[in-house]
Amino acid sequence: MSAEAVPVSGAAYSPNAARQIPGDGLTEPLRLAVIVGGARDGTSGPVVAEWFASRARKRADLDVDVLDLAQAWLPDQPHDRAAVPGAVRDLGHWLAAADAFVLVTPEYNHSFPGAMKTAIDWFCDEWQAKPVGFVAYGGSACGLRAVDQLRLVFADLHAVTLADTVGFPDVDNCALHEGHHEAAEALLDRLTWWGEALRVARARQPYDMPCPAKGDPDEH
């Protein structure tokens, strides 16, 4: 997998995207990575992600990429991760460049997909001190039980999860209504606030939380 194959849409990655912001200047848009977590055939995740990304792209303060984990081909984690696979390195570039994340997740058996857990666990400092929002779908709880589980995972990674969430009970049969649009805008407002604040903070002083050594069985 090449880096260009990961995003469904958005600008290509370049090393300059992982930028340092001098002083308090916020001269560039925040880079938002919208991550599609459902990997089953026929999943509604890409449709939901594109709806949310289309709203985010209307904002001048955001530069949006959509990353579909079904196209990332991440391997399961081996016990010895000294040799990081190319697919992991490619996705890692995109995550490191991002200032904020929105995870689009279905709810499977009151939790989130295994493909998303694999993607989260391959990385550590790429998530740290960055805001994470959620767009969830599925079941009577509108995917929020999956979000509850994800909050616990990201807390351990020292990411900042947002209270504002967009939820759908059944994407295939549920038409969008004004409440969904309002919820998306509220999530984007909070995400932008936290993204700007944390980007400045990381530039002033790198977040000092060492990641576990590769292959550490007790990591996370």
C-alpha cells in the first residue's frame, strides 16, 4: 500500500504537513483526519464519513483527509514489532500529520470493530495530545456504546476525546435531519477549538509521555 492509496479523499501527504507552529501563530488550517473504521463488505462507513467530511470541507479553518481502514491493509500486531510493516508506516505518516481526528465507527456487539482497534494499537504518539471526535452508527443506541469503549482506549493514549458526538440508529434507513447537521457543526466547533489549543501547546512544548517500547506485552 502506498501513502496515496490510504485516503478516500483529501490532499496528499507531505513531510511538511507535520508542521511546527511558531509562537501563537495559527496561520495554517488544522489538518483533520476522518477515519472510517468499519471494514465489513457493504459497510455504511464511507457514506457517513463523506457526509461529515463534506461539511468539514466548507470550513476555511480545516484541511480534511478521509482515511478508510478497509484500504489500509494493516496487519495484526506481531509480538515483535521491531520491523514495522510498510502499510503501518504509510498510515502513520497521515496520523502524525493530523492535528485532530474524527472516527466514524459502527457498533458491533456493543463495541467497535476489530479493524479500528488494530489501527489504534499500532500507534501511540501519533494520537497523543490531539482531539478525537466520533460519528457513530448502528443499533438502538446510535453507535454510542461503541463510542463509550473508544473513549476508554483513547484516554490511555493521552488523547482528548470530545463530549459532542453524532449518532445514527440505522444509516441505510434513516434520513438525515436538521439535528444531524446541527450535531455535526457542534462537533466541528469543539474539534476546532481543541485542535487549535493543542497544536499551539505541542509547538511550545512537546507532550512528554513516552510510548511503550515496541513489543512490550504490557503496552497500553
